[in-house]
Amino acid sequence: MKRIEPKFTWICLGVEGGLNESNLNCHLLAPFNSTDFICLDAGTLLSGLRYAVQKGVFNHIDVSSYPESTLEQVILFHHIKAYLITHCYLDHVHGLASISPNDMPKPVISLSMTIDDLRDSIFNWRAWPNMANEGAAPCIGTYHYIRLEEGERTPIENTAMTVTAFPLSHDRSSDSAAFLLESDGYYALYMGDTGPDEIEKRPTTEAVWEKIAPLIRTNQLRVIYMEASYRDEHPDDQLFGHLTPAWIMRAFHKLASKVDPKNISQALNGLNVVIGHIKPDEVLTGGKPVREIIKAQLHRQNDLGIRFILPRQGDRIEF
């Protein structure tokens, strides 16, 4: 079988959705053969970089120009070009706040609601010093906020990528976001926390599907990232804006019907889907890892030929 040339490099700095503060949601993405990364959410940063360095995924990066710096410092300071934050919950911004006093100037990018939440609730001189360029004085200005307009493609400075953002319904008080990243005509979709459209009573996931269905038909979409916070046994009335394997498969059936309504069973065959944000609550499962339960439930219900990938912290994947 002919090998498909990869278009993106994906590195997992954190893959879980809670409990362990050293392994919270955080991923790096760059065009293949580039080391100009964007950081998708930032729940865990420095500890995730250290873990990835130990696994050797950054061994190709030249550090000779920075003899006084560690490899993780070089990546943080010089290779992470921007932060794209889906929403302001702590498991998505903990690492960003913690590292900010020692970081280099960079953009923090999201929809306006999330930027306002970061400004007013995190970088406000009450929860944390104001490391950004707006809000409570004094503004230290290490980070500068970029507000995305829904559905509008925006270049990401100092990279070869663009981003288009769409809102996702996460809870009653705030939206999350989906980021459609593009480089050289190929795409990766990163979806923040979201509940099922049927429960949230807002078709935000379906609206994203409308945008990406043509890209799947033309083989331009290389990967989707989606959360699976809970196993199927978790009650629907306690999802709080999250997904289970059963709800994920319902969503992908809707996507398949938009991609090829005449051949739904094959419409998403081979599609790469990275699953993360699993909440590792073994207390509720008699000690059995939730990750393994969710993996088995996805596999059992996967009648669309989707390639589900459940990465571990420090993994490097090419798409």
C-alpha cells in the first residue's frame, strides 16, 4: 500500500481532562518538516515538554545556538509561536498561566469570549499577574491577545498556518471553540470541550461538520481531535458539556451523512481521529483505567472505519 505523505506533526504534551495537573490538555501542531509549532490549549506545558524531551521526540531540533538553555527551554522560547486556547477552564490554561512569567512574547488566540475570560478571570492581578496587553494595570504585555472572528480565516504569525474558529457549546456560561488549522491546502481540526448537540440544544458540532465535510471528500482533512471525557455509563444529565463514545459515534454518523449520503458506511473510512481529554477517574470503575474502557467502547461501536487514536503524553504523530 502506498504511503501517504504526512502534512502535519502532532506532539502530545498533555492528554487527560483532570486530576493529574502534570498531564492536562495540551498539544503542539506544526506543518510536517517544520518546527514552528502552535500550542493547542495549554493545561500542561513545562512538565509536558520535559516528558516529550525524555521520549526523544524533539531530538531533531538544533540547540547549538543556545548553549545555556535546556532543550525544553529552546522549544518553549523559540519554537512555540502562539497559543490557541479553546476556553478558559483551568485544565486548558493552567500551564499557560504558570509559565507566563518566564515565557517569551507571543500571541494568545481565540474567540472573543475566551479572550475576555482570560483577561478578566486569569490575568487580572487577582488570580495571576496580568502578563497580557489588555486588562488590569499594569499590563506586562508578554502575551498579546488576538480575537478571532467566527468563520474567518486568520494567518498565525511566524508560522505557515492559518486558523478558522467556530464556537462549540460547552456549558451554560461559556462557549468552547473548534480550530480549523490549514497549511499548504491541508487541514487539521482541533475541537475543544463540547457536549452533544442533542443535549446542549444547539447544533454547534453540526455546524462544524458542514464546514469540514467538503474537505473530507477531497482528502484535504488529515485529522480531527475530539474529546471523550467519560465512558458510556456516565449519565447524560451529568455530562456537563462533554462527550462519551456513544455520543461521539452519533456525531460521526451525522458527519458521514454530510460527506457521502449515498455511502455512509464508507464516507469516513480511514479518517484519523485523535481522542483526548479523558477524565481518569478509576475510583468509579473499580480500578480499571477509564482510557481502556473508552478505547474498547469506541472500537465496539465503530461501524464507520474511523481510525481512532488514543495517544499518551509525549507521543509524536504524523498525519
